[in-house]
Amino acid sequence: MNQDFKVYLRLVSYLKPYWGIALFVLLGFGINAATEVSVAKLLKFIIDAIQSGNRADLDWFPALIVLLIFFRGLGLFMGGYFTAVISRSLVFSIRQEVYAKLLRLPSQYYLDNSSGHITAKIMYNVEQVTAASSESLKVVVKDGLITLGLFGYLLYSNWRLTLCIFIFMPLIAFLVRKASKRMRKLSIQVQNTMGDVNHVVQESVNGQAVVKSFVGEENEQKRFYKSSEENLKRGLKMVVVQNLNSPLVQLVMAIAMSVIVWLALRPQILGDTSSGEFVAYITAAGLLAKPIKSLTDVNEKLQRGMAAAYSVFELLDLPEEANTGTLKPKLRGAIQFDHVELTYKKTVHAIQDFSLNIQAGQTVALVGRSGAGKTSLVNLLVRFQEISKGQIYLDDIAIRDIELGCLRSQVAMVNQQVILFDRTVRANIAYGQLENATDDEVIAAAKAAYAHDFIMDLPKGYDTPIGAQGLSLSGGQRQRIAIARAILKNAPILILDEATSALDNESEYFIQKAFDEAMQDRTTIVIAHRLSTIENADLIVVMDKGRIIEQGSHAELLAQHGAYYQLHQRNFEE
């Protein structure tokens, strides 16, 4: 419970900037609560006026009703409108914070969590959080003030009778507490199953070509049905708990009311109370049922929101990428791997005792079977993954001492899987830190990447939107745009995951020329798949199981008749 209170306090702390608006909420709902209590007073006024035959008081009655309804409407509008302002602003600010956090989390987080579950957090869970903080607060304030007002009136009218209601309070508290626990558990399950639903949708959208070509529509429909059904079941269970809890609390209140009425009808209890006072008292006690029902119902919203808050705060409290480096050197491109090791999940050794010296301006080709650790090695250079042991030095500076933004701004990468955004060609080439590049610089980079000609053939040239993931372009065209982006970055270190195996000869020819252009005057590490790149490299490093098994020039390694020679023969035969 203590933990809950901390989370709730943290949630409410988000409301601090809106305290001025919150005063209007309180004022609005205060006016509304006053009108509820006034209903009882009005009944007393009219009954006393009828009994005394006071004509002047009776003439006032219609005007008082109109006034009462007017102020009730005004109060509800003020409270409701300003609560919505707070609620929407809250969703906005928490969503910004969650998104900013996602951008700062280490790459490992994205490997451990599916994109469906991540987007469910930012879209669905944040929405639920506001249910706990602002929307439930609205009900608590609105109906809480009404309940307090009515209780105040009842105590003022007859405190002995009113104490009877308090006898039943522990029973109501017990029922609400039991329901809370159950609803919290179900809320967490609803959120998780929402993530599953999201995950299935994203997978089938991203892989729609495979779904269609393997006629997997029915299969995907079944998966979606199954995860949606789980979500539905959990949601309905919450509805059952919610709809059982409310009538039970109402029943307890009804018993309390009947005891009060029974006692009130005893003449010795009320003594010399007037008819007006008696009706007003019973009316006020009857009016209590509605706000207490609302306060019970809000529990479901509160539990949903609290469960979501735990999940959102858990994300916000995750450790970010370690950026302890303070140095911002202008790198030349010398790289030294000193007994580097990379271990996953404490048992999988991706890189083992790896030592290598690369001079500034050298081209180094990494070759080896799939899973030899080539991609893991280049990921260490941009700190997508952290070294488990050993050290990497750039220009004799330990990699961890270099500020992260400075390091990444000086390493350009062209990945095997080209990532393009749903923007124009220009925005994809001049992306991120390059967005202020001039048109001339963008065109020069595109020309160097042999992309300019096909870009000019597009409907709007450089201003052509390329669609989600750049799917309106061919594989070779996408890769050349990625190379143009790397050339425009003009970084001293270039990493090429040279996946040209899936391309046609013409694309391969242009991409090879683009690579040659990009490699000039900079340190290049190529994860090589093609012989021509390997043969021209200054140094070839043959890797297996995260270790170096051979290194040297093309001619030296062929003369050794070792692993490289065998790889070369196999490629040559192909």
C-alpha cells in the first residue's frame, strides 16, 4: 500500500503545473456540491412555507429552482472543462517524457522488448495513467465535495442519527479494498494483452509481403483473434468485479438508510422537529447514495490507472545509455581493439580476446561465416553495445571517455538492413545532425553515391516522399540513399555492412562504385561479402566465433592456404 501511495504522489506531482486551473476545478465542483445540499434546504423551505401558508415565500419557489439548476450547470461545466484541460495536457506531457526516454534507452531494450509492447506503453498505458491522476481525481473532488456537503448538513441537522451511517463505513471500506486488489491484477493483464494485440498487428503489417505470398492471412487472423480474445476476457472480468462492487456498496448504504429512517420515525428521536426539517433530512440522506456510488465506481478507473502508472514509471526509471564521457575530440580515425570481449546474458561470448590495430585512413575487411561476431564488433564502435572486458581506443582515447553524441557524429554507418523514413528523399539524406545541409551538399553526396540520376527520375526529384520504410524504391536505390547519407556525414570512420548479395548486377556495380567513393580519405571497416572489396582492402581480418583466426593482405592470406583461402575458393567457384 505504501508503494501505491508513492506512485500516486508521483502521479499527482505531474499536476503541479496546473494548480491554477485546478482552483477553477475546485470552484466549479464546489458550486455543484452546494447546489446538491441546497436541494434539501429548498424542500425544507417549501414545506415550511406550505405549512405556514406564507404566500410570498411560495412565489419565490420557481425562481429558486431555475437559479439552482443554473448554478449546478455552471459548476459542472467549469469543473468538467478544466478537468479535461488538465487531463489532455497530462497525457501530452507524460507521452513526451516517455518518448524522450525511449530515444535515450540502450539498444538492448529494443532487443528485449517487441515494438508492439513498446508502442502499447506510449499509446494505451499513458492514456490509462490519466484515468488515475486527473479523471478519477475529478470524480473524487466532485462527488467527494457533494458527500462532505451532505454529511455536513446531516450532522448539523441531527448528529446522533448521522453517526449511524458511520457504523457501516468499515464494511464499505472492506468491500472497496477487496475489489481494488482484484481490479489491479486484471488491469496489468489487460495492458499486457494490449501489447500482444499491438505486436501481432505490427508484425503482420511489417511482414505483409510474406503474409500474402505464403497465404498466411488466415493464420494471422487466428493469432490476432487469440490475443484480442485474451484482452476481451480480462476486460470483461474487470467489468464483473466493478459491477458487483458497486451494488454491494449501494446495498450497505441502503441498509444504513433504512436504519436511519426507522429511527427517524421514532417520535422520541426527532422530538420537536418540523415536517420540513424531517423531509430535508431524509432527502439529504437519500442524495448520499449517488455520490457514494460514483466514488465506488471510480475505483476501477483508479486501479487501471495505477497499474498503467507502475508500467510507465518502470520505463521512465530504466537506466539510460551510459554517457559518462566528457572529451569531444576531432577524430582522425585510428582504432585500437585491446583484448576486447563482449558477452551476452553472461554465457554467450560474441567477441573473445579481440586485439587489432587499425591506422587512420586504412580499409579493413572483416570476413567470416555468419555469426562470427562481425556485426557485434562494429556495434561496439558506436556503443550500441558495451564492452564486457578490454578496451577500444580511438586516436589513443578510451572510447568510454568520449561523449556519446560526439563519438556517433564521427562514425558513419551503412547497415545491411537499410532504414529509411516516411519523408522526402532530401530529408532521408540530410537526416538528424545533417538537416541543415545545403541543397548543393545533398546533391553532391547523392552524385558520389550514384543516386542522383534515379532521384531526378522520381516524380518530384529530391522532394519525392518515399513512403513507409522507403518501399517505393528498389533495394539498390535504398542502399544508395543510405550511402549518400553516410557520405554527407563526412565522418572520419566509415562502417559498411556490404550486403550486396541480394542485388542485381547493375545495382551492385553502382553500389560498388559508391562504396569506393565513400571510402576515400577515411578509416573504413567493411563487413565484406564481395571479393572485389576484400581484395582491395589494406588488411583482411578473418573471424570465427568472435576471435581473429587469420589476418593479412589478400595475397598473404591466399599464400597461407588457410581459412581465407577456402572462403576464396568457395566464392571463386560460385
